Amino acid sequence: MSINKLLPLAEAAQRYAGDGIQYASGAGLPVGADAIAFGRELVRQGRRNLHALFHCNTQQLNLLAAAGTVDKAEVGFSGLEGFGFANGLRRVVEEGKLALEDYSNLAMALRFLGGALNWPFVPATTCIGSDIQQRSAFAPEEYPATGKIPEIADPFSGRTLGAYSPLKPDLAVIHVTLADPEGNAIMIGSEWSRFELSRAAKRLVLVADHIVDTDCMRQYPNLVRIPGLIVDAVVWWPFSAWPAASPGVHDVDEAHTKLMNEWLATEEGTFRYIDRYIFSYQTVDAYLNLIGQDVISKLEDSPTRFLLDPYRQWILDRAKVEQLQAENHILKRAA
Amino acid sequence: MSTATATRTDSAPEAAERKGPLRYSRQEMMAIAAGREIKDGELAIFGVGLSLLAGYFAQEHHGPNIRSMTEGGIYGATPIGGLPWGIECNRLSANATSFTGGLDALGFLVASGRVDVGLIGAAQVDKFGNVNTTGIWDRSKGNGLGDTYTPPKTRLTGAGGANDIASGAKRTVIMVTHEAKRFVDKVDYISSPGYLEGGDARARYGFVGGGPSAIVTTLGILRPHPETKEFWLDAYYPFSSVDEVRAQTGWDLKVFRHASMIAPPTVAEVEALRRVDVTGMLRREK
């Protein structure tokens, strides 16, 4: 058996996510797979002053912003795609409670790449000439901003370019479809920037829909875009992306996405949301009950289900996963 | 596997069976006009929302060889079940032939200069085709933002990949509902660059891409003047007029001498669009 890095969700959050850290989420875009359950845990544990690095806003950042967990954020996109504006994030930005620094979607991927490669900067051929370059929420007095995407000269042609600052988050929590106990992982659907982010982060926690036997990874090593050797911990939490989708596993919960966004629009609604959808559960069973078995069945009946078929034979059953969690070497080492 | 490549349920009523003239909404006209901007065989990237419908309409109607992609790195897909909630939505992921990611789609394919055309949306657009999707500032305090960055009165969605598409695609088509509050002399914030201050301003920054070739709206089509790059009215629709377009434009909109009514949608176009827009997003009254 390979090294066992399985940790319970609450334990992983406790261990790796301190107040004030630069926290990155690895998601498949705004309404794609994101470990939103990890964000719920950060709210439950009362984390403060997080500096969020979200390639795109998701319902997780919407929640963390609304709940006051995050006070600085850098994003390429701050909406919820077809679900409209992210009302929680929007509210605290408009109230001046959260400084939101805007980049583009390519810029964020390149900044993670720069961090992963340990580059001093990344040449920017986008965001230049726009207010993304010239306006900085982190340096509001400076216009045009000179420190956000500073102008540089191409040493070969002399042409003026921009420079992106690289990102090395203190912690990245990445949603994956499948992980083995060591942290070898397969993502189904758009990878978005999870490959670059996994290499840029100082600490890396995976949140997986399913834990599989390592034989699965030996069958498809080309598809293992996150190798276990860079992973600190693996969390199993079914429906961790809810209410967002996880391709191959379940669809987006449209009704809850709308309800969540509506409630996060006000402070009072946010308290209600936290009470009803975070403090109301502790265990996986209670969480799944909260979503509701009928809803789960409906969401699992996804047109993408077939994408998981090649891997199903290696999925470990729940008893085995919980046994591995209990035997985890990280916990043993700590004890 | 058969469910995987599920075909669309064709809930659109047969237009041929309808009595009287062909009926279509303003939004449908906009999507069809935008779709006509994409030529068969082009490498095309579609932004979230109505641009997805316009893009996949083009593929369905006249561009079987359009090589379509979204910035999520979802290639070879055809949406099922209606407008995807996002560019990585399961409605697209259900039949893609390749999943990659943002660096590949927006970097290797767009920033490199390979993409022929990008379709993007806008909350605000100005006479040089600059797009604002970031925020609305209080105009009573001057023209939006001053020398100090202040939080917007209304925060919007940010640039997403539209800035990268506007910077890198050979040409960009902007889709936007035509209202005076959206068509402003100068946008509050340039989220995605058009021709900046006009003329050859883009050359100062050495953008890889060429800039917007058209602003396709619910009332007509605007195109840039070859030298000044100011957007002029190029065409209006069967249900709109030069006067109406000008009244709904916040700058003194000039009209090309050749401006005329564009061909109304054909039955085949409306049917193709409704096969893509299964849930009727474009037929909803605002």
C-alpha cells in the first residue's frame, strides 16, 4: 500500500488553514467542481482575514466573502456565469469590506504557472492597456497603478509588455474527482488551472469525490495530472462541490445555487445560510441528509455519468475509506 | 454510451407550421446576426451566456466545420438541454472530445494569436468598442472613477476570459442589449480593450489580436470606422430603425452611408437557433 494521507475534512482544515493565510481554491471554473465543503468548514471554524486567490469566484468565495472570512481577494472573474452576479461577494465589495483585485482568467493561470516555475515574473500580453492594469484595489491611491502589472521592455525586441506577479499560495485546496490514499489524482472535466496551482502552492490538500485504489492510477498514469508526491493530505467528502457540479459524478443543483446566492445577498440571509447549511451538520451522513436523498438521486442522474465508468471498478467503499482515515500516518505521526 | 452523446430534444415548434410571418424575438435576431459573423471552418471561442447560443447556432446552421471551444478548454462539444450554466457546465461536458484548461484555451490558442474569432458580452460598451463588465461607478462624481480607486456602486462580474479574447483573438464580436445606459461615450472601466482611445492606440501596446470587428445588438450592427475606429451604424433590423438605434446610443452615433436593413432571419436560421436554445432563453421577455 502506498503512503496513506487520508484525513477527515475538519482535521485537514484545522491543520492546514490558519487565519490570515493566502488561500487558493482549485476549481473547474465558477459553476464547475470546487471543494465548497472545505469553505463551509473554514466558516464553521471561524477563520478570519483570509487572502483568497480564486482563479474564478465560485459559490465558495461568495460564501467566504459574505461570511467575513475573507478580506482580500484576487480573481479573474467574480460572477457565477449563468447564475448571475455573486451577491455575497458583490455586497461586501460595494460596502468596501473586501478589497477585490481584478485580473483576467489567463492572467490568473499564468500567475500560478509563474509561481509553480519559481519565475520572478511572467510576461503579460493581456490585461495590458486596460483598467485591469491601471486600477488597483490594493493600491487605491495610485493611478495609473504601476505595481500591479508594471510595464517592462521585451529584452529582445524592445516592445513594451506587462509583467504579472507570480502566485505561491500558502494553501491550495483542490477539488478532484478521484484520488488514491497517497494523493495521486484524476480530474474529470475542465482542469481549469488546477495543474499549475497544484505546483504553485506551498501546501496542497485534495478533496475527492471518490477514493480509489492505486491500481486505478497505474492503469491511467497519463491522466494523473496531480501526483501524490506533491500532496499533503487527501480528504474524502462526497458532494463536496454541492451545489456546483462535478462532471462524471453529479450535476449542478440549480435550486440551491439560486437560494444560496439569494440568501448571501444580505447579512441577515448569510447568518441564516450559515445556521441552516453549515452549523446544521458535522458528519458526512448529516451533510448528505441536508442535501436530501431525492435531490442527490436527481443530481447523480447526470448526462456526464458515463465519464466515470472506466474508473468505477477501483472506487473504495466507504468502510474502507473510513478505515484508512483512522489509520492515517499523518495523525499517527502527530500522536 | 448512447446516453453520453445524447441528442437534443427538439422542442422548438416547426416554424413552417406557423401561420403568418416568421416570429422571433429581438434577442434571437441578435444571436442570429452574431452567428452570421462566424464563418465555416474558423477557430472560434465563445464566452458565457448568450454568446454560447450564438456560437453554437452558427455551428448548427452554417458552420459544421467551425472549430468551437470555450475558455475552460472544452473542445468539440455541443450543448444539450439548453443554455449551459457556464462554459464548463455538464450540458457541455457531456459530449466533449477534449478537456484541457484555461492556460491551453486562453493561452496556447488565444494569446498565441491562433483564434480567428471570439464572441463576448458586455454590460457597457463605448464608441471605441471598449467593454466594461467590472463595475458601475457613481457618475455624479465625475466620469466614474477618479484618481483614487473606490469601490463601485454596482459590482459586476469582472473580465473573466473576455479581456484575453479581446486582446488575443484575430477579431472579436461583442454582443450587447442596445440601451442608452449601456452605450456610453466612455466606459467607467475598461475590462476588455476595444480600440482604447481610437485610431491606432492598440498598436502602442502591441496586442496580438485585431480588436472588435462588430458590436451586434438587439437593434442593429455597429462596425468600426477604418481610420478612427469609432463605431458607426452599419445595419439595422426589420423591427428597428436608424432613429431608434441613435436614440438608444449614448454618443452621437454616426451612420455609414451604406447602412441598411439586414436580411431578416430565415426559417432555417430560427429553427437552428431554437434547436440550440432548447429552453428558450432568447425568447424570454426581459
